[in-house]
Amino acid sequence: MSCRRTFTTAEVDEEFLDELCELRDALSEIKENAERYVVESESASKSLLSLSKSLDVLRALTIYRTADSSDVSLTGKELTLSGFIDGDDDPLELG
């Protein structure tokens, strides 16, 4: 926009003008908050997606452990699998 150097003059109640200024400031604050919300909600969405993927992995492990809980026992850093390959019960070191 460019100024055409023409002005419209009118009598306006000063309280009304003050209220318009307050509304303009409030709208500006709402706009800033909305923009911040969009950015933060996108970040939260990414975090929730990551959490959901991790939960899926955990669920898969829980299902596996529930299905084979009689064949698996964990103690310290050892993993013992009963009836694995040749039925040998020697513990497998995890590191």
C-alpha cells in the first residue's frame, strides 16, 4: 500500500478508538500464539509418532515374551533359552 496523501476525517468516540486498538493488539497476540501452536503441535505429532513406533516394538516384544515365557529366562547379562536348536541349556552371554 502507498499513501496517496488523502485523509478522511471523522469524529470518532475516543473510547471506541481505544477499544479498536486493544482488539488489534489482542488479535496480534492470538496470531502469534496460533503460529507457535502450529509449530509446537507439529513437533508433538512427530514425538507421538516416534512414541507409537516404540510402543509397537514393545508390544511385539511383550507378545513374543508372553508366547514363549516358559522357554526364556533372564538373569543379569545371561539369556538362557531352553530347547533352543539342540536342546542345550548353556547360557548365551549378551555382552
